Amino acid sequence: MEFTLLFLATAIVMLAAWRGPRPLALGLFAAVLIACVATYLHHATDTLKLSF
């Protein structure tokens, strides 16, 4: 679910970069970039339960 939200947020950033003012687009881009890094770190630190 969070990946769908990140994808939609990225689409909104692209629309803001295309049609909106530059500071708004840069601010939204920074927010989405931070959210992507936080999501990556959340999933990268999960331990895998392997049984072999």
C-alpha cells in the first residue's frame, strides 16, 4: 500500500513540476524523496526468517 502512495505522490510531484511553481515542486520532491528513503530503510532492516 505504501508503494502505491509513493507512486501517486511521485505523479503529483511531476505534475507540480510541469505546471506549478518551482519552489513547490522542489519542496514536494524533497518530501517524497525523504518518504522513499524512509520506506527503503524500513524494509531493508527487516530480518528474513530463513529455514535451511
